[in-house]
Amino acid sequence: MDQWWIKAKVINRQMLTDTIIELTIETYQEVKVVPGQSALFLLEDDQWTFERYYSIVDQDTDNERTMLIFAIKLSTNGRGTTAIKNIHIGNEVMIKWIFGNFILQDTQLPKVFIWTGIGIVPLINMAKYCMTEKQLFFSVSTQQDLFYEERIKKIHGLGYEIHISQESIPWYAPWRIDITKTYFDPATEFYVCWKPEIIDNIIENLTFLWFKRIYSEKF
């Protein structure tokens, strides 16, 4: 084990949906996080140890400890999924340095956050700590897939639009997100976290509309 690994303890574990788990860990080592970044986990299954990185939903630091929250998509047969399912409250975990270049820019420009499903994780952290004008567009397929709605509503100063694309439900926007029908200030920064083909389409549409400040992470 090299010197860069940090020992942490799981203090909360809950299922947000049938396929998304939230883990909260705490460590008594100093950890600095820029909104949008991820942490590298050292995991273990019945074969060997391996590494997986997961985006940070939120963080809190006092004089003694740092708390980090993660939301993780569970796949059907993934090694990471198997290892994460076996982590319980009170277990120790090892994380490595916090990293990632898909981060909130330190500017006074208005910001728009666009994501679907688990892509919400790095962007919800950005939205919380963004102090400028900000809007959020979040899309899931069905109401059963929806999570972090209350967390979104509690973000101060955030305008948001939640889409449910495959169901018609009062109070939610129907169909997929279509930002081409909304006016944005020309200086707006866009943060997009989605599947590669959809991100490419969004970037193409934004570029066609002469927007230049577009930051993205594909997954």
C-alpha cells in the first residue's frame, strides 16, 4: 500500500433506486475537493484488489474529519458492483487522491447543468457550490428512476427542470431535454454529463447557436 491511500470508514449506506446506491464515508485525514471531482477506491472481490473511481455528490470538512458522499450505479455483473454491494456501514475503505478536470469553473458567468441518470453526480456538487446564476436540467426515463429530487430543490438560487421522458406525470417536464428552445445569455457556461453520442449532439447544437464555453464528461 503506497503513502497516497487514505483510510476511511463507511458511516451511511442506502439505495436511492433499485440500481443506484449511496455511500457516505468519513476520514480523519485532510481531503480537498473541487466540485465535479472523483475519488479512486481500492476495492476487493474473491479474486484480487482493483481500483474504480466514483464521482463525489457532496463533501463536508471540519477541523478533524472530511465526509464524502458518493452515488454509484450498480450494473448486473460488474466486479465493481459486486465489491460495492459487500461494503456495509462500519466497514473501512481505502480511497486515493481526489482528481478530475471536469470541474466547476471559478468565474462569475451564468451556468447551466445538463445530465441524465447517474450523470447527475458530479454536476449536483457543482450546482450546490456555484454562486452565480444557474439552471439545471435533469432527465430520467420513469418516475421510478428519479432520485435526488429533494437535494436538487434545496440548492439555493437554482432554477431547475426535471424531465421524465417515458411517462406523462404532472409537475414534471415531458420528453427529453431540448435546450435549443430556451434562451441563455451568450456568455453562459454549459456543463454536460451524459452518454457520448448524446453529449456530441448537445455540443453540436450549442456550437451552432454560438455558445463557446462548454464543458463535458462522457460515461
